Amino acid sequence: MLLPNDTQFHPSSFLLLGIPGLETSHIWIGFPFFAVYLIALLGNFTILFVIQTETSLHQPMFYFLAMLATIDLGLSTATIPKMLGIFWFKFREIVFDACVTQMFFIHNFTGMESAVLLAMAYDRYVAICNPLRYSTILTNEAVSVICLGVLLRSFISVVPFVFLILRLPFCGNRVIPHTYCEHMGLALLSCASIKVNIIYGLCAICILLFDIIAIAISYIQILRAVFRLPSREARIKSLSTCGSHVCVILAFYTPALFSFMTHRFGRNVPRYIHILLANLYVIVPPMLNPVIYGVRTKQIYERVKKILVRK
């Protein structure tokens, strides 16, 4: 296949437009994004500090929560600073290597977050369905293996995205109508066939669907076990331990579902709606997760309250 004369395999840079159609409002849009980033940083660092310093929280559930907080810090830092640069300072240019690196980390952290949510669902399943065996099933060694599996699965599934982009020739168009670099946004700028990219992207989505199905199966088993309990108080107590996790699941998967549905079926939906939904997908969970666990988890809430009162 002959390629145009202006084709480059590795263009020097791309231009991120931000949110097309809302350019005049970029300055004002930046303020809530900045507030979200501050909340995400403060909340997740607080969660990590509390879990590290409070020995009573050195349990599997809180180890997974600490991993979730670390991922959220990475995901928000990989995206929001560049967004603010676009909104406030018009720093739209991003060099090719930085763009590919950002793409890798965004997809990597997203995959890791989904895997950690699955691990937390398994933790709740064991705690409620096999409470007497909880300490023997979820040992420190088992938790370490699960965490290593989370890291390896995400890394192995995301690395091909990098090589799928590096193999593509890029033509004259260097403009990405988005606030960050992601796989399909880059692939669509190529003047070669991206069929392999599309197929692998669908395979990656199937991994997330597997996580959702496995989480759903876990909660079906949890509900069956809970409704077998003899007293109403016991049922409420068991369900309350899952409340925070369910809220976090909804905060992560709901924006992703809406973003996918608008891209797939919303042909008449304005482009800026697509971009805003894609932004919510990567910036809302890192902000909401520490707030949800900080408010709904008694041990964390009490510890944070002690710190504040002491000051």
C-alpha cells in the first residue's frame, strides 16, 4: 500500500484540543477539574496515611483499598494536570512519546482499577459467605498474589496498545479532539488500516466485561447468603459492609457505560458530550472513592476525625 508523502511513523507531536465546542469556556471548566484533583490528592493520600498508621486496618480489605487509592492517584495525575494546562494555559501540544506514555498509563490504571474492584468483591464474598475461613483464605500471601496478578494482568493487556500505535504510519492530521491521549483517538489519526487496533480494543473491553460479570456473580452469592441469615439486624449489618464497595463500583463503571453507549449509539450527540463523559470516566472515581470509603467506613472515619480533632 502506497502511503502519502507527508506520512511519518513517529510525528514529533500532537495537538490536544481539549473539549471541542466549549473552547470559550475552558478557563471556567478548569476550576471544577482543579477542585476534583485537589480532592483526589487529599482524599487518597489520607486513606493511605490512615491505613499505614492504624494497625487495626492491616487487613485484606484495607490492603485492597490502599491499592485502589494508589491507582486513583496515578490515574488522576496522568490526566488532570495536562487538562489544566490545556484549559488555562493553552498548552495543547504534546510530544509523541509523551502522548503514547499517557495512553499507556491511562489504560493501565483503568485496567488495574477494574481488577482491584473485582478483588474487593471477592474479599466481600469470602467475608460474608465463608466468614469462619476468611483468615485462612485471604492470608497475606494470598493478598500479595492477588495484587501481583492485578499488576501483571493490566500490564500484559495494555502493552500491546503501545506496539499497535507504534506500528501505524501517521499522515498530516496531528489534531486530537480530546483532553488526553487514548488508544483509538491516536489510531484514528493513522492513514493505514486500524482493523487490528479495533479488534484488540474490543478484546480489552471484554476483560472489563469479565470483571463486571464476576463482580455481579459475587454479589448474587452474597445476597443469597445474606437473606439466609435469621435476623434482620444480621442481614443489615452484612449488607452495610458491602455498601462502600457497591458505591465505588457504580462510580467507576457508570460513567464508562454512558461513555461507551454514547460513542456506540449516540451519533447525534454533540462531540463535547462524548468528551465530557470520557473525562468523567477518568476523573470522577479518583475523587469519589476516598470520600465514599472515608464516610462509610467507620474505622477510617473515626481515625480521620481523631486526626482533625487533635489538630
